[in-house]
Amino acid sequence: MENLILGFLTGGSLILAIGPQNLFVIEQSLKKNFIFTITSICAVSDVLLIFLGVFIYNFFDFISWEVEVILNIILVLFLTRFIKDKVDEFKAKYKIKNIKKSKNLKNIIFKTLGFTYLNPHVYSDTVFILGNLSKNFKLEDKFYFALGASLASIIFFYSLGYMSSMFAGFIKKKSTWKYINTFIITFMSILVIYISYDTYARVFP
């Protein structure tokens, strides 16, 4: 159960970070434009990539502890940069474009796929962060970790799609993203401390 919760919190912290994909979903939602199709593509894609990222490390069972230490150090540096970017975003302003409602379903599908699979952050989040974080978990624990992260994505995208119009004013407020980024920074900082301690314990047992 703890791995399910950890996966949910970690996946939720990553997916909450505002980016082109999330802004695209919000924009289309405000226009009530193929919401179910867009949110379903985003959610299903995330689930597939999360499970791929978590279980891909099963193919590298031969990795030595020295390599794991190096991966942990890289992960800490990566997360530190991630946290720094979130701190920098306190000064950022997110604007929702006044886009026109599209009647072309095919075009919307291609755009959604593009915002999903051409986004480099989706691979760094699912394969590098989630996969690396859970690489030493037992098989069953990995499943629950991936399931928790997947549930976070499913809930997030469908909520974002169907509730954006309801909370349009709330979404546009700078203070909203300030609170969201504060949560992300806090949780990711805890992960950095945990991974750093685990790495130190491996090097200096």
C-alpha cells in the first residue's frame, strides 16, 4: 500500500507541473472541444509510459551497485534542476490562448499525440525519474508504484479536462500555481534527501 501511495504522490507531483500538454488540455476544455478524446489519449499514454518506465529496469538486472550509485547521483542532480525550475516559475505567468473551437477530430488527435509523445519531459518523468526511483523495488512493489502513478495521471487529466471550465478563473490566478509549485518543490526535496541518504549509505555502509 505504501508503494501505491508513493507512486501516486510522485506521479502527481510530476504531472502537476504545468507544461505545453497541460495548457493544451486546459485550452481545449475551456472550448468544450473533444474533451473525452483528448483526456483519454493523455491518460492512456501516461499509463503506458509509466509502466514502461518502471518495468524497463527489469531488463537491466545485471547493473552493479556502482552503476546504481552513479544513476542515483544523476537522478539527484536531475531532480535538483527540476526543483530549481519550479522555483523560477514563481515569477512566471501562464496565459490561456483564445483559441478557436476545432471541428476536425483527426487534427485534434494528432495535436494531442504530438503534445504527449513529442514532449521530452514525459520520458524524463516516466522512464528516468519514476523508473530510476523504483528500480530496486520488488516486482509486486513496482506494480503498485506504477499503479499509483497511473491513478494520479488518470485522475489529473480527466479532472483537468472536465473541470477547467468550472475553475477557469482559479486556474488563471498566479497564486494557484504558487501553491501547486510549493507542494511540488517540497515533495521533490524530500525525495532528493531520501535518495541522497540511500546513496551515501551504499557508498559508506
